[in-house]
Amino acid sequence: MRLATGIVLALLAGCSGDKGGNGTGDTSAAGTTPTTNTGPATLHLSFDLDGGQIPNMDEPAAGKFEGSVFAEDDASAIGNNESAVPLADVESDPIDFGTEGGLISDKATVGPIDSQIVWILGCFDSDANGCDCHDPITVPNENKMQILPGDGEYTVKMSLLNPQGC
């Protein structure tokens, strides 16, 4: 599944900066190309929904994350490139963020993917009808990370609601 580029472009036009990292909170690897860390990686994904967004959702904060993993050159701080082909698609197990939001651990596994810098982009579909108005979405510059060989834990952050169709 591809995140609609137009949504992200409209929301983040002019946005710059890279808040990426290696999935562990260390942002030192963002924007660098690995030199010795090569090989396949398996991503164990956790999901973090900004609880401040929940009161503005149209339905309970329960559902599945659907998105894609893109190579560094196939996306930017404003979303995936129009011709980008995902390295992998992501669909999480059911997630219930309740009324508080926050981090829910190990809800999807993706891979193997060659270790590299990637963007994980997508939407938390809270009503099983696709990414629509008021569903939480990823902000690209919060979801750029260096994935390392082997099994690793990475966090996908959702801190914005989709305005599409609102």
C-alpha cells in the first residue's frame, strides 16, 4: 500500500529537517550511509500514537497500521516520490491505543530487507475503510531510520491526523 503523496505534500510543503534515527532513539545515524553494516534486516515494529490527536479522531483509536517501507532515495521529508516502489508493505496486528495513545510494542514484523536508511510511511486505519479523514498518519521526517542487519526493534510515530476528505 502506498501513502498518497498528495496528502503529505499538501501538509508538509516547505517542511525540512531530519529527525530520523536508528529506531532506538539515536539520531546520529540519520542521513549517513552505512559502510560496514550490510546484510539483511528484520524489523520488529512498535507504534506510537500522539495521544493529543485522539480527541480529534472520528472513531476510537483502534485498528491497524497500513503503510510501506521506502529506500532513502525513494522518499523525502514530504513523502514518497511519485514513482517510488516500496521495499516492503506493512500491516500491523490489531492495535488499541485507548484514550491515552502512546507506545504499543511489537505489532508488525517486516523483512528481510537489506540494511540501509529507510522511510516508513503510512496510516493508522481506525475504521477499516482505508486512510480517510481524521485517521492518524506518519510524518515522514519522524520516520526515517537506519535499519541494521539482524533483528531490530523500530518505532513508527504517528503525530498528525489525515485531513483528506475533511
